[in-house]
Amino acid sequence: MMRSALLLALLAAVPLSALAKAAVPDLSTVSERSGFKATGRYDEVVRLCAAFAQAWPKQVKCIEFGRTPEGRPMLALVASNSGAFTPRAAAKKGLPVTLVQGGIHAGEIDGKDAGFLALREVLAGRLARGALDKQVLLFVPVFNVDGHERFQPWNRPNQRGPAEMGWRTTAQNFNLNRDYVKADAPEMQAMLALVNAWDPLTYVDLHVTNGAKFQHDVSIQVEPVYSADADMRKAGLALRTNVIADLARLGSTPQSYYMSFAKTDEPQSGFVDGVSDPRFSTGYFPLRNRMAVLVETHAWKDYPTRVRITHNSVISVLEQVARNGKTWQLAAAGADARAARLAGTPVALTYKTLEQPTMVDFNGYEYTRTESDVSGILMTRYDETRPQVWRVPLRDTVVPDLEVAAPGAGYIVPSAHAALVAAKLRQHGIAFRTLDKPLARFAGETFRADKATFATGSFESRQRLTVEGSWKSETRDVGRGALYVPVAQPKARLVMAMLEPRAPDSLLAWGMFNNAFERKEYLEEYVAEDVAREQMAADPALAAEFRRRVETDPAFAKNAHARLEFFARRHSSWDERLNLYPVLRAHVAP
């Protein structure tokens, strides 16, 4: 038999229309039958999911793992030659699980058509021969199902094909690739339940870029490479390197960074690599000590080309997991064990890219930049008939930015917020327990915001909040029914990403605790005037401090509200919980 690599090369050289003719008729797609000019509606996914299971009953099962807000089934194909069609069976056999997801942005639908084609080729033994002996594949053709059915031409005007496509967001207007941590969307909650059950070693998220016109056809980004567990990064880098090499052998020109200019519409500004926040798939899964692969085909390549490249990417990942899955499983288990020992050690919550560019050759086109008579700004126009190599800066030195020491034991969520937080923890499969008795004068750490800034607008249905401040030792009473969330667990990094107040996608940052930073009680001005006079009469030192502030701080002197608040803060009616983050850090387990 010919080797898989050679078969992949042959596939790259054979038009997809020829593959369509060779396909089993009842398993072909609308896309194939149209010569990859169109894509099918969701009823095709429903039909094909059942048809694949019928055609290969010993290798494929079709499962429903959720329902969308508009009532559509969320479907996945479970494929393996091992007979492991349940999470328990896969775990018992020690098989790594690869989850391939299409259509999280349903206008970027290459993954659905490429995934069905790739799965059929693998099942037929024409490509990635034996890959399904050594892993379980979960293929979700369309994640954003309701968005997929918002179907019309030009939903992606900066994308060449297919003729019609779905919409970027869900029926509730959630962008699912901003929802991994907060998990507001029912679709994301269903996906996280699927992930918790199957624990995929590798999560493959199939997209199409926005951006400028250039020759490169795909980017392959993998994490952890820069982030999370240091040893697990070796596995992520190996996966990225090998997939890029596979695609290059097939004639693609892949890059390892997102090909969006550092300055919009300015090619000479070059590129910046980095680590995504955990609202994104590639930021989220490293916090679980698992690998995430982001495949971004180039929007200005035509649909047949993009489907072929996405297909090749899926095949490559399957082959890489088949070859290296056992080794990478051991790496993930090691990362789990190390995460459970993070207590008291510095943990990066954000990363930054240093301004240390390397000049690289990038395959673009000749272009001009001229002032637009429409917008009045400089606009770049590309000549796709004139290839050109650009010499541009690439910034790819990524280092930790915000680092916070993990608590000695964990976090305590008071009973008033326990139900809300517990629901979120369960969605992510995070371990916690409920305290069955109160803790009197518990010695822990509290976070009081020195500054709390609410976003001026809504983002993904939330008013986001950023805070400045630090943890300080404090003794507080904790009532019965509070939650204790230990850091001594494999998902310790995810725990910190959700519960550290300054983390970019923490529950606080997503507005879950906004009430704690809103002042509810106050002294009316005429009352505050009397209180101020009483306090100054009773405490000459306080009166002297007030006078110093007035004389030395012009802004304070001119602000009547600030002057009165100076005294209100010292009154017994002042809310000591204002700007107090309602989660504590514990040095020892309660």
C-alpha cells in the first residue's frame, strides 16, 4: 500500500471534482456535487450523520449532544475502528480523542464540507490509514447551527465562496468564539458538556480569516506553544511544526501566526503573534492542559481551494495524533499533575508580545496606497496579477504579562453567590465542594478594588468590568453554604482564569459581580454636612487632615461630592462591602 503522505500529495494534485465522482453517491455533499461552488443546508448534516453511521456501523455513531435555542439538533459523528463509542470506552482503551469542529462562525463553513470529505476518505482507507485505530474522532460539522441556517449570499462579503453561507453569530447573537469561559450561549454549554465527557486531547477549530490579499493560503496556530504548562508546550510545538510541514509538502504556504497586519490595512506594519484570552478556543484549552489547533484558511482563496486545504489540515492532525498521541497523552497527564501543585507559585493570566521584530519574507502582491474619495483615508489596493515578496517585521517573542501567585489552598465563594458560581464551575467540569457549616473569623485574603471601571457599552451581552487593586490578608465570617474551590486539581489554571479578578475573562471581568462595585447607600448632602461638622468637632486630627486635603489638593477642593464623601466614608453607614470582590482566597483548606 502507498504511504499516507504520498496519498495526501496525490490528493492535493487531484481536482476535488474528481474526488466527488469517486465518492459513494449517498455520502457525497452538495458542495462536492456543485464542484465546490455551494454548500448545503443543515438538513444535509442531519442526513449525512445518519448515513455515515449506516454505511460504517462498526466505525461510526451519530450522536446528538444538544439543542439550539431555535430547536435544532447539535450533532457529532463519533468515528473509531476500536469500537470505543462512549467516553468511558475511549478512556478504558486509553485512546486519545480528537475533536474537529466546523462552523463555529457559520459563514466560515469550509470545515463542514472538508470534514465530511476527510472522514469518508479515512473510513475508506484511502487516507490516514490506520489513524482511527489509535484515536477516537469526534466530528462536529456545524457548531453554530442556528447561525448556519441564517443562509444567504454575501453574508461574508470579504470571502470568495461558497455561493451562500450562514451567519457569524447564533440566533441569540452570541459569537461563540468569545464564549468559552463565560459560556452564556446554550450551544457553548452543550459543547462544554461534550468536552467534559470526552476530554479531547486535541481540539481543532476550523475557520476562515478576514484580512488583506496575499499569496499565503492558511495559518496553523496551536496552543500551548507560548502559554500554560511549560512542558506541554513541547507537544503543542511539535503538533504545529508537523502539521505545517505536512501542508507545505502538499503545496500550501502555511504560517504559524494569524495573518492580520499589526496596523489595519498597512502591509509594512507586519505581524504580531501572541496568546489569545480564554474566551477563544486557543486560549481556553491550554488552561485544561489540552491542545487547541486553529486552522484559518485565507478568505480570498476560492472555496474549492479552501476546502482542499482544510481537508488536508484535518488529515494531518489525525495522522499526527495517531503517531504521537500516546506520548502527548503522557505529556497532558504530567501537565494535569503539575497543575494540581500550583498552589503558591506564580501563574500567568495574560501574555504580551515584545517589540523585538524579526524581518521575514512574506508572499504578497504589489499594492498601492492612495487616498480614498469615499472615506478620505489611505486605502490599500492589491494587484493579484503581480506577486511580490514583502520584507516585513514579525513580532513573535511572547512572555508572561500579568502574573499572580496561586492561593495556598483555593477560593471561597460566599453563599450569596454560590449558586451562580457553582453553575459556571459545573459547566467547565471544575471540582468544588459546599461548606456544611459556617467559618467564624476565617483568615484569608480579600480583594478591594482601588479603581473599578465599567465598560461604556455592551460586549457579548455583558457590561464588562476592569478593576485595579490587590489581595490583602483579612479575617471575615463565612456563612454555611459557601463554595470551596481548590487549586489542587488539574484545571487549576482555569480556576484562576475564572476567579482571579484581574484575569481578562474572569467572572468578574464579564460582569457577574457588578453589583458589588455599585454604591447603593448614601448620605444626602444636608445630612452629610451635619455629619462632617460633628466628626470634625469630635476629632481635631480628622479636621486637620481635611483642611490639609483642601489646601494641597485643588481637585479635591473643587469637588463638593469628594469633600462630603471624605466624611461619609468615616460614618457608620458607609458600606464596607463596596468594591469588595465577593470571593476570598484561602491559605488553608476549610
